[in-house]
Amino acid sequence: MATLQTDRLQVTDERRTEERFPSTVTVNRTLDRVSVQIAADTAVLTAVMTERSSDNAVPPRISPISQVWEFRGNQWRVSQVRLTSEARLNQIFR
């Protein structure tokens, strides 16, 4: 698991190394099954991200993601991003 955090942003990637694309591969990402729920000044986006290598040399990877957005200073700003592997979710919900 990798986590990056600043005062206003936390990014957590819970995928194992082998579930991520190497940094040397050009990746195209799409989001499917996107859902946004808003309550007051907070919004939560959930989706399924599909990553494909631009040359299709590596099989696609599918990762559920979530983002938390906060409305501050008349702007929506992302405060948390979480990426999870589909295999990990299957373990949790079995």
C-alpha cells in the first residue's frame, strides 16, 4: 500500500505492486459506474477505474476508486483519493 498525504490531500493506493502499471508504461484510464453523493459541503465520488496500456501489451487493470471533495472558498477541492484492487474487495465481501 502506498499513501501520499499533505495538509489538504490524502491519496491511498491499496493495490499490490503487481496490480499497478509500471511507471514506464503509458496508461489510458476510464471511469465506469460513476456515482456522486453530495451532502452540504462534501461530495463523495465512487467509480470503477479501468486502466489500459496504450499499446495493449499489458492486460487491463480494474480498480474501484473513491474520492472525497470539499467545497471551500467557493471551489470544490479533492481531499481524499482511495484506489483499491478488485481482488481486495472480493476478499472483504466474501
